[in-house]
Amino acid sequence: MKTIILAGGSGTRLWPLSREYYPKQFIKLVNRKKTLFQLTLERASLFSSPSDIYVVTNERQRFMAIDQISELGLKVPESNVIAEPSPRNTLPAICYTILQIAESGSAKVAVLPSDHLVEANRDYKRAFRCASKLADEYLVTFGIKPNKPHTGYGYIKPGKEIDSCKAYKVDRFVEKPDEERAKKYIEEGYMWNSGMFLFSTDVFIEECEKYAPDVIDTLREKGLEAYNEVREVSIDHGLMEKTDRAAVVSLKTFWSDVGSFDSLYEVMEKDNSGNAKSGECVTVDSSNNLIYSERLVAAVGVENSIIVDTKDALLVCSRGLAQKVKDVVRILKENGDRRVETHLTVYRPWGMHTLLEESEFYRIKKMTILPERGLSMRMHYHRNEHWVVVRGMAKVIMQDREFYLRGGESMFVPAGTKYKIENPGKIPLELLEVQIGEYLGEDDIVYFESPD
């Protein structure tokens, strides 16, 4: 079986933890040792070899996906990590990848979102084996057996039973309901829509040719070059709600889309006062709070609140109103605030940089360059730079000179000077970068090699 992992979302409802350049699937959000993306990779490995796993993300996060795959020790080919030229929702992403897979012949394919938290228990494995049996005839999705009314999920109404392994024809899909309707759906046997699928390449292509011919024909003819021409549409709206070959397999396991801080609170461990805490927290006479911090947070007499404290932004919200965080993101985006896109720490293909301090005429960053990686050759017109090695060894090329810097040594790069820095060693290279000038914008970088 092949597996497609969808990893291109931005997760704005979890701001300020999740940002456009560093979305929730790449954060160690619940499991402090592994990201949601890495946990999805492990589930994909239950049925697919590393060479049969495909990841669809975007250019901003492709290197992040590759690094996190490597961190797990999985040998997924880099060519299997596909970067979308622009976000087009799930149907074009799946369609393009299915066409690539189908070039080598017919195959059964599972599709997994990378930002959900799912327990791969015995019933999970049973459900996927069941779906695999049906995949030559149906487009199979998985319906989670609800444990309570939930207004944040879509629902599936199962119809006629088609297999004794708890598989049914889909009667209909319904959007997120209100509380009263959610209760009614559960009474009538509806299931949560998990967003996971399994089908054969042949059936998927046949149904796309019927119901989304514009998408599949464009991608078949022109590939990624025409990606921007394809309409933005989900697999649910573009295909599953239209086809008469949709089936649902009932799945009884722990599942959450971790789509808001209310959802995150539900899945985290609580103390005796009902507080879910991550990071350094002290609570006094406080209960039923979610506190997620990157520094010490003390809460006194606080109840039913969400407190998320990062190094550059603080969110305080009443529990139950977490869906409105997206409105905060919208306002910040309208104001052109960069904190929608990035944290103070920004991850790059060569490592990361953290902003320590800045003013109008200077900026100080901590740089970490991973082993055997480096910054490409560049130049600045408006700023001078001082670089100090804190740990490791730096290989520097400045104009036509090549030299090495060790811990405690430094260099000065005047404006107008070509330079590049590499880490030739086996441990991360850590440096302090001090920028000084009348203009410090990131667009004051002239690249002489591929931008990094």
C-alpha cells in the first residue's frame, strides 16, 4: 500500500504556537518527543514501506518535512516529498500525487492528514485492512465513533452495510453542526468525518474524471507547472460528496484534529485542578485552564482560560471561544504583522536563527548552522555585520579569501562584501550575528547562489 501524507496546512487557529512558516504539524505539540507529522509518519509505516510514503507540503516547509523524516530514521526518498507551488486544498494535492503513483501501475493508496492526533490501536489496523478490501470498488473514508456531541467536526451518515467489517455506503456528508444538531446526529448513528481515505488509483482517477475533470485533466497534461491554474477545492466538496462510490468504515479509536486550543485542552493530561500545563507553570487557586508557556507563567485565581505565552506573543482567551483565535490572525494579517508568519526563531534549510534584540539601526541574532550545511554566497548593500563563533567551527569565504573561525573568534563583513559561511564539522555551529545599518530589511540580500 502507498500512503500520501498531507502536510501543507497553516494551522492559524493555534496561533501563536502555530505560524504560517512553522505550522502545528511540525510542532511537538502533544507528544514532547515527536511532532504530529512524525506521529503520522509512524502510522503510515504500519502499512507502507518508506519508499511508498509520499508527503505533500509547500516550498516553505519541504526542508522541515525532510529533516523530520530523517530525525525518525526513515528512508523516504526526497523525491517523494512534493512541494505545492501554491495552496489549492486537498483534492489537487491528492490528485497530482495519485497521477505520479499511477505511472508505475495501479496501487492502493491511503491518505492521512499530518496534523491529527490518532491512536493506532487494534481497531485502527482492522479498519485499514477492511478499507483495503473495498478499495478496488469504493472511495473509502473512515468514520470515528463519537464519544460526545462535537460542533467542531463534520459528520458522516452511514447507509447500507456493504461488508461485515463495519463498512457502509455513505448516505451523506454534513458540515459542522450546532450543539442540538450534533446530539441528534449521534442519536441517529452518524460518525465524525476523520479526513482519512483509502482507495485504488484506478477508482480515484475514474471518479475524478467524472466529477472533477478540470482538475485531473490540467494536472495530467501540465503537472505542477499548471498548479496555479487549478481551482482550490477539497476532496470532500470536489469528489466525495458527489460520487456514488463513497464508503465509510467505522473506526473506534482516539482521534482529534487538534484544530483549536479547546481541542488541545481535551487531549492533554490534567492536574488535580483540571489544569493542562506545558512548560514552566505555577498555579494558585486556578482550575480548568490550558497554560502553554515558553517562560515561567504564574496563574492566580484563574479559571476556564487559555494562556499561551511565546517569546513574542501572548494569547489570553476564555475556554470555549478558542475558534475566535482565527479572527486575531485575520486582524494581524490585515495590519501586515510578521508575527502571523514567523516566530522569533525561524527555521531554514541550513538550520535556524533566533532574533535576540533589535532597534531601528541594529539587530542581534543567534544563528545555528547544521553539520555540513551553510549559507549561500550573498552580499548586503545597507548593513555591516559582525559574526562571533560561540560553538563549533565555521568555514568562511569572503570575497576571494577562505579561512576558518573557532569558538570565541569573529569576523567583520562590511556592506558590499560577498561572503558565505559553512559548517564543515559534525556538531551544530552556533554564532552571534550583529547587523548594523540604516536599513535592515530582509530584502537587502543579494544572492550569488540559490537563495536559502
